[in-house]
Amino acid sequence: KAGVTQTPRYLIKTRGQQVTLSCSPISGHRSVSWYQQTPGQGLQFLFEYFSETQRNKGNFPGRFSGRQFSNSRSEMNVSTLELGDSALYLCASSFGDEKLFFGSGTQLSVL
Amino acid sequence: AQKVTQAQTEISVVEKEDVTLDCVYETRDTTYYLFWYKQPPSGELVFLIRRNSFDEQNEISGRYSWNFQKSTSSFNFTITASQVVDSAVYFCALSEAENTGFQKLVFGTGTRLLVSP
């Protein structure tokens, strides 16, 4: 069974640009969550989607948004990038309330 | 608010030594889940264990064991006879047990384990 796939693996953007990250969950998993990992703040919850609906959102500004498609694939978008948005963005999928399976992440660098 | 504390920032051991990673948590919920994840250099978080707050039995899986004590709000992780491949960052995490089945994880800051040959 294929794991959680995140693309791209690395991304370099400049301040003010916007970026879209993609996540394909494990087949059959309907819940997709996103986390941001930085050296300063650690791992922080961004949002979670289930059946194309956002069920919960973390404490991040409105520049961070996401969506989920009918095939459970998810995208997250960050608009008007700031230097502080440089981070590893991790996607996780789960089946019901079981353990989260994480992808390898997208390393975003904002210059 | 929920909080997870991993006081050990980095631990260095020599192969075959036993090592314990500490985790202390705070929550007002009576029902919750505790997790341990391993993050190797590749970046992905690898699931190790999930423990329900009502299940205080210790667990052993190969060289790994976990000690859950509600009285001290701790969920410690021990690696017996450590190996170089155990080198990674280990995260302890806590989540509410919501009826919706959704799990939002609150992570500790992680403990970097370096195992040298």
C-alpha cells in the first residue's frame, strides 16, 4: 500500500508570492491533516479535512488555507509569503480515529 | 489547554546502551490519546505507538517499551540495546478523543537521539 505522498519535496519562493502544496493520502483514508514544523515553534497543527470539509483549524492567519477533493487528495495554499513561513509542511492521513500516517513533507524556503 | 513537555533536547549514547526518553503531558480531558513518533533524517514522522488514557498497561514491542503513568502524567519511552539506526528525533504527542474521530495532535518539542557505534 502506498504511503502518504507529498509534492513537491522542496520549494523555494520569494516573499509576497503564493504557494500550493499537494498531498495524496493513503488509499481509503478520508481524513487529511496538515502540520507546520519549524525549529522555533516545533510541530503545529494547521487544519484537518474530512470528506471535503474542514473540520478544524489551528491558530494560523488566513493566508493559510486548504481544500480537499472528492478523491481525498488535499492541497494547502499560503498566500503573500513571509520569511517566517519557511518550514517543513507535513501532511498526514488517517482512517477514522486511528493513528496518523505522515508523508515526508514539503520543505518550503522563503527568500 | 493541552501541553506536552519533552525536557531532554538531545541524548547521546553508545550502541547497546539502554536509553529512556521522557514525556510529561497536561490535559483537562479525561479521555485522550498519547503517541510516540520517530522522525528520521528523511523527514516523515513514523508512528510508534498510540495509548488510550484508560489503558495504563505498559507495552513492549521488541526493543521498545513504554511506561504510562497517569498519576504523574508521564508516558516515557525506553529503547533497549540501542542501535545506530535508532538515531532520530522522537516526538511525544497528545490528542483529545473526540467523538468525530478527529485527532488533532499536540506535539512536544522532540528529543534528538544520537547513537554512536
